[in-house]
Amino acid sequence: MPRIASLLSAATEMLFALGLGESVVAVSHECDWPPEANRLPRVTMSHIAATASSAAIDTQVRELASAGRPLYGLDVELLGRLAPDLIVTQQQCDVCAVSYADVLTAVADDPRLAGCRIVALNPRGLSDVLADLRRVGEAAGAPAAAENCIAALELRIKAVGSRTAALAEVERPRFVCVEWTEPLMLAANWVPEIVELAGGRNGLSIGGRHSTYHAWPDVLDYDPQVIVVSPCGFDLHRTLQEATTLTTVPSWNEMTAVRTGRVYAVDGSAYLNRSGPRLVDSLEILAHLLHPALIPAPHNASAGWQRLA
């Protein structure tokens, strides 16, 4: 098996799900699942003060981008000493992880990394995540494990879809997923697809595209029946802290989701934000939150959400 460096939390989860944990020699600063990943050397770091408020983090990101400075750094010296044969990184979002260009430069400039293969993930939907599992498995010499993992995940996806497929339009709650609170950003990428599979209506963001900023008046006009607050990169505790600002949104209490007590905080760092195997857990969580009488709560993710209102 090759020596593998994972520069993306979702990729780390994939590698361990494929039984390749012992081959992983380095991870990113955000890799925290499974727990074994926390014992591995970290070869990336953030240049953002992550403990700041959502609004302050957004300002930092804008200022760094405007100055042409990276949001994340790569410890090239440590990476070179670890000498991986395979690096799994991402091409999707420079705000989410170390940039693909920086990884290419590091490999090209360090003779210790000569011959190192790079696999870059760029998923936009749930099917892309399954395809990435296959790509990672093939690159790491574990194609059979990848196929077994994909088959198991597909069975779970179909189990949810078989229960929600017959729902009439009127039975599918209007849904909004808040991916950032200040300024407001609604989740896109794979989330709209997951919402549809879970039996909801995602009317404000577009699947297969990057998440974008939105205005609260548009959300108020849409009047969601279920709201999930899941800021990118925040765990449940941090999400609960950030969600307190939502009560100051004008007419917040007038939305149907708030009036009926169907606003939830979800650990986005573990679930909705990460394009790894636990997106299927995310599907099961959303299906339960949307249709609690139809879909039981997934026992393996019961600590991943909390009702806000």
C-alpha cells in the first residue's frame, strides 16, 4: 500500500472507511474523524482566526483573498520528510482547504516528493462523492474495498429514497439550510440533492453549484417549514453559539419553521459540510428531521443535532 497524505477531512474519512488508516502518514489541521486521525502529523494550518465570530471570519476571508494571500498554509518541509506516495487533496474550494495550486507547487519544488501522485477531489453532488470513493480506492490500491463501501452506502441511500419517493409535493416541507450566518449563505453543492432524497423542497439554493450569499427577505418570503443551521466547519457546540444571532433577524419569529419548532442546529463539520461517507448519515439525519414519523432517528448520529426552536 502507498504512503498517503490526506489534505482534506472528507478524504481522511474516505481512507479510513476503506481500511487504509495504517497507510495514512499525514492529515490536514481539520481532520478529526475517525478519532485515530488525531494521532497523525498535521501538514496544513489555517491563517484565519477560527474562534472569531462568523462576521469577523467572513471579513478575514475577504481581506486575505483581496490581498492575494492564501487562507491555508502547507508545511512543505514536514510533507517532504514524510515522503508520501499519494496525496489526496481538493480542487473545489480554496476557502475550505489548502489550494490545489499550492499542492502542485509543493510537489513540483521538493525533490523528495518526486513521483508523488496527486488525486484532487471536486464533488458537487452525492454521486460525485461515491465516485471519489472509487477514485481514492483505485489510487490507493484498494479497489475492492471501495466497491464494497460504495455498495453499502448505496443501500442506505436507497433505503431512505424508497420511503420518501412516494411523498406528494404538499407533503415535502419547504427547507432551508443555513451554511453561514453572518452574512447569510445557504447551502448548495450536494445539499439540495440530499434534501430532495430526504423528502424536502430546497427552493432557494441550486444543487451542483457553490453555496452563495442570500438576503433574509428572500428566506422570509419563501417561509421555510424546516430550517437547519449548519455553518461550514463548525461543530455542534459552535453552531449553537452562532445560531443565537438568528433571533435578531427581522420577522424571524414569523417564519413557519420557527413558529412550529422546526429549527435545528446540525454539526456541519461532521455531516453536511464534508463530502465524505458521512454525507449518507447527513441524508438520514435530514430525512428524520423532515419526516420524523416516517424515518427513525439514525442511532449512529444522534448527537449530531439539536432543536433550536
